[in-house]
Amino acid sequence: MKYREEINSKTRIKEGSMLSLEEDKMSETLREIQKIVKDPETIIVCTGNILRGDDGVGIYIGRKLKELGLGGKVIVAEGGIEASIGEIRRAQGKRILLIDAVQANLKPGDIILTKVESIKETHLLTTHRIPIRIIAEILKQLYKVKEIIVLGIQVEKIQLGEEISREVRETADKIVEIILETLRKGREK
């Protein structure tokens, strides 16, 4: 899908962009991720279920980012987004980059980058007690969050007790690297 939607003057993302890290077009999607992360009003919320193989990819990314010193910008929502609303409110981000596992019938490790309003509830694998769109509305209305962008990573396996698959872990490590480099460059300027 190549159509785009204007988000604001700083950032444009592809609605429902789904690209593999090996594809040439991925560089454009990675640049969009960098723009989102670079915005000082962006916080990164990572969620998932570490007991279900690839469904834990968001938690894996969040933990790595915190280990690398990005704790103030990253929230690891192990109990689900709804259990972390207070922490999200305290972070006072106006934009949220939500990193989670998805089932979007792509190749394992492919990503989707889209506004939360555009994602199908069936794509998100995390067992949210409250639908993500309702959580998004709560965050927007009560805490003045302007937008929530989902960075979803296509899973391969989600059985209980499984480890994160190789393809999904490689994508996760690449995302950690991109976020870390982007924020380090921002501090150097």
C-alpha cells in the first residue's frame, strides 16, 4: 500500500504501510519511524505477552531500550496498555508510538506503521481488556494525547512457552538500533 496521510507538518506516515526490512522501500518507513521518535513529545509504549513467543516482541523491544538508558521515553506495558494509563499520563507525551505484535498476514518480521484508528482490532495480538481504540480515545480526551501510531511486527508463532522467532527478533533488534541511533543523534545536536 503506497497511499499516505498527512499527520502534521513534522511527520508523514503511510497508512497501513507493511514492508519487510529487506525491501528497498523500507528505508522510507524507517525514516518515518525516526521522525516520530525524534519528536520530543513522543513517548514509546511497548506491550505484549512474553509468555506467548512472538507476542512478546513489544516487551522485548521496551526492555532493551530501557537497558540502553532510554527509560524516560519508554514505557514497558507488561500488564497491557490499560494497566499503564497512569504511567502514560505522567510521561505527558502528546504522541505515542505503540510497539506491539500483529497478525496481519505478512511475512514474519514484517512491520506495519499506521495510526491506531486504522488498525484492525484483529491485527493486535496482545490480550487487551479494553479495545485499543477506546484506550486511544481515553488518552486523547483525558490526557491530551494528539495521536497514537502503531508500529506492529508480524508474528510467526504465538504458542505458550515459545521463544521469539529468529525473524521477529532480528526485526526487533533493528528497531531498537534505529530508535537508539535516532535519539543519540538528537542529543548530540
